[in-house]
Amino acid sequence: MNGNTRVCQPGCCVVEELNMMLTALLQHAKKGHDDRFGSYDALSPIQMNAVAHRAKELFQVELTLVNIRHFHPGGTVVIGDLDGAFDDLIAIVCRYGFPPNKHYVFMGNFVNVEKRRKKASRAIDSISCVMFIFLMKLRFPNHVTVLRGMNETADRNMNTRFSKQCEEYGLSWLYDRINKAFDQLPLACTVHGYFIAHGGISQFIKTRGSLKDVHRPIDKHEMTNTLLLNDLLNSKLDLNLEDISGRARPDLDSITAWTPSRLCWRRSCVTRPSVHKMTSLMEAQFCTWARTNGTVQFGPRT
């Protein structure tokens, strides 16, 4: 694969081109598709290579713990596991609006890691999901935060629907390029003091500063950082902790915990993505959706 590595041309991904590529993917979403007909129809290999490369460069200059100091006036939309559901991603953005009118936080698990296509499964297009999220970040870098999930590791997404989608298009090099961008993704963020990550709170995080000091990509030979990464991406929040003073609804596909240190934890189920909209210090709105005859219907989570 390394022999087919493509060089990103200088000057790629200017604002006009970013707008054009976002529009192409939006139009592509209207056609109805799955992983057999992905973003290859909307973007050229040169464009996808440039997007992955520029996104990696942008992630490299961000801190491992991104600090969003204030709530966006239009609200901060936190999106859980998409698992390659490109149609759902477009539905969310159409529902809540594009940046800069909103700030988006993507909590990882953009790609689908099923080993094989399941019967009657929802339409999956992992490449389009990644390209659209990367393009949003490149176009609105100050209004989009992208975090790493457990699916954004090569060990987990190898030999899955995501990797096979790349291979079927003859884009094995793109799989490598995207994973290199994943290696540079921030691991967590704070929104006005609320801590947001894909998995659980690691025992190796003593202070926020200790997470900021973690350098990416994480060397697998650095045991502490490797364990920290595993905790942040894979572990679950322990709801039996004495310092949790919030609510837990095991019948829902999400868990929210409020702690004295003002930690807001969000964990969504892999089978039904969820949205968390934060508009003020203690105001949060949860929303989920269901598909009926191809129509996406949103409803509040109570």
C-alpha cells in the first residue's frame, strides 16, 4: 500500500473547493445509496486524498484535549456513533443547520466495523461519512470538533466493511491515509467545563493538563498512554461511582452523568445514533430518530 501513497498537491482544499465538495456529497446523499455506491461517485480520488491529508494536518495542530470555552449561541450539537450511516449524518445536519450557526462535536465511530454485510441492515457508506465530517472540519475549523472513537483505530477497522469499501473502489491507499488522519484525532474535549469523550474516564487522567500533554500519534510502546487511549475509547462509565449526582436510564441507548466537577458524559449505542444539543450551562436536549418508509423522524428523549 505504501508504494501507492499519493502526494497531496499544494493549494488543495481552498474555501471554494470545500464548498463544492460538500455540495457534491449533499447531492450524492439525495440519490439513496449504500457501500456499493459511495462517495467515489461524488468526489475524485485526488479530492479524497487531499481532504484526508489536509484534515490530518489540521488535527495535528489541535490539542489532545480540545477546550471549547463557551457555548455556541446557536447551540452545541454533540453527535454519537454514526457507524457509517451517511444518510443519518445528513439528516442531522439538515435538522440542526450548518456551521457557523451551530458548533458540532463528533464523538467518534464514524466508520462501520461490521465484518460482513447483514441482511436488512441500514445503508452504510463509511467513506462518505468520513469525507463529509473532514470537509466540515476543514471548512469550519472553529465550529467543528472531531474526536476519536474506538472504530477510528486500524486494529479495529481492519478487514471490516470500511476497509472492504476502500478495496472495492481500488482505494486501498485511501484506507491508509484516513487511518493516519485518525491517529491525529483529539481524544476528548470540554464544552464550558463539561468533559466529552467516546468511552470512559481513564484512571491515568489526574488533571486536564495530563491529557493535554499526550502527544499524537500515540506510540504503542508507551504503556501509560496506550492504556489511557484504551480507557478513553473503549471503557464505559462506572455509574456506581459515589460522586455521580445525575441520572442513568439503562432502558435508553445513552447515559448522562453529572458530577460535582461538572463532567458531562455521553455514551451512545452503536445501533442507533443519538444527538445531544447543549444550549446553556445546565440545559441539554437529547434527540433520537427512527426511519419510517425512508423518512427520518426526530423526537425528544425523555
